[in-house]
Amino acid sequence: MSSKASSKAKSDNRAGRKAPDAVARAEAQLRGASVRITEARVKVLAALLEAGRAFSHQDVQESFSDMDRVTLYRALDCLTDAGLAHKIAGDDRVFRYSAGAEHGSEPHHQHGHFKCTRCAKVFCLDSIAEAESLQNALQQSLGKGFRSHDIEFTIKGWCADCAH
């Protein structure tokens, strides 16, 4: 990643300059999910909560130079397993992570994404469709008996920064 892209990733998620409320929210979410609170998990979840888009492991790694790769992978896996974040599989074979997944017995990943084809940023589209309406559309198209557990669709275009 170029130094320009690196500094852009750092400024995008403001890691290291997390707002106190993001740290408090991260700790509260970890507690609520009955996940052991560690410095790495709090830092990573707070950064994801503050971000307006999904981040690759590399984006997060560049923001936390004091955290080794394995610790970061473990923190991201823990947050994903706990339903506090979700992992987005990109067509570029890069996983990106975003805060805000469902809790409880509901499926964790029931929404779409927007991917900028210029800068490769990925944004969650939480408000486009509720999981129930997507499930209803599935059953109307394919018939009763079909049930989704993950929904992945991506709208591609240019983000606000790249559209100029």
C-alpha cells in the first residue's frame, strides 16, 4: 500500500485518536456479548465503531503499529465470532471488517454493501433492506422452504470522494 493510501487509511478510522465514547461503547458491547475485555479487542472494536466504512486487516494493521498481526487477527476473529463485527468477502479476495452485526440467534450478516470501484472502500448498506424482507423476496422468487443464513450482495460504483 502506498504511503498516501496508508495515511488515508489512518485518517479514515482515526485510530489512536479514538473518541472516549467509542472506547466506552466498545467496552459495553464486549461486556454485553460476554466477551473478555482486552486492550486489543477494545482498540479494534472502537476503531471499527468510529469508521464509516469497512476496513481490511491491512488498513487496521497500519493504524495500530504497536499491535502484532496475530493479535489483530485474533481480535478481529473474536469480534466476528461474538457478533460484534462482520467479515465481508470482497471480489478482490480481501476480507474487510465492519462493526455492527446482530446479536442472539439471528444470522449475523443480513445486508448488502456498496463498493467503490476506484478506491475499493466498502460501505455497509444496513438500511436498504431488513433481513425479513430479503427472506420474503427469496421465498417469493424460489418458493417456500428456502431459508437464507447469510445475504451477500454488492452494489458497485463510485463513493462520494471518487465521484468528483
